Amino acid sequence: LSLMGLVMSLGGALGAGGGGALEQPPYEVLETREGYTVRRYAPMVLAVASAEVDPGAPDSKDSELFTVLAGYIGVRGAPRNAQGRGIAMTAPVITHVEGAGPAAGLGRRKTMAFVLPRRFSRPEQAPTPTSPSVSIVAIPARLCAVKRFSGMCVASVC
């Protein structure tokens, strides 16, 4: 799973109606450019789900992927993990589309990830997903270009 060059959605939709700010992974702003910032992020643990998408409709699986991940942390009912432990929603939600593209006539794979709270510093500390669609991965410290916007990361924004 390549997580370099991901678009990080610091979406207002995630905080809508909530009781305050969402936890975010620690970062250092290295540069501010027109439309984005360059940040150095600390290592983090992610809950990840992915699906094949039609190259002509790369946003078609966003709701499905979000729902699977929200189920894992318990946003909409009982948490879908082996320990039955709820996990706080955090920001950002990370999305990435990779694949050969329409020119080759092949589909693309869309990945969505929730950053887990800092208390989960290693994957084995996170509750075990009960869905085979969810995996828990650690990613090392890295540089990211980040564009701030509200809502989901759809092709017209990202």
C-alpha cells in the first residue's frame, strides 16, 4: 500500500455538529504555497479500506468506504471490531486513487483511511477489525502536500 502523495481532507463535514475539535496527528508546517501547505507528519496508525472504482467515476465508492471505516470505529452504532471498543473520530480522512487509468482500459483502486488517535502508536494496539475490508497499518513520518477544504475529497476538489 503506497501512501505517499495522499490528499488529506481536513474536512469541515467531519466536525459538523460535533462537540469540538477533532484530534489530528502532530505535524510541522514547512512551507505555505498557493492552495496548499507542505507538512512533516509524525508516524501514525491508520484504519484503511479500499475498492476498485470505475475510472470515469473515481468518487463512486466514497460513501461505501467511509461507511465501512465509520463502522469499525463505531460512528453509526456498535463498533465493528473484535473488542467492541469505540474509537474517536479524528482528522484528516485520507484518500488516494491509484491505477493504470482509463487510457489502458483498467479500473483504479481507491483507498480511504482514518487516522487513529495517538494512543494507538502501533497497529497491534488498535482494536481488531471484524470486517475483512478494514486493515490496520502503520506509516512512518513523512512529508505531505495538504490542501484544506470542507467535505469529501472528490475529483472536482482534489
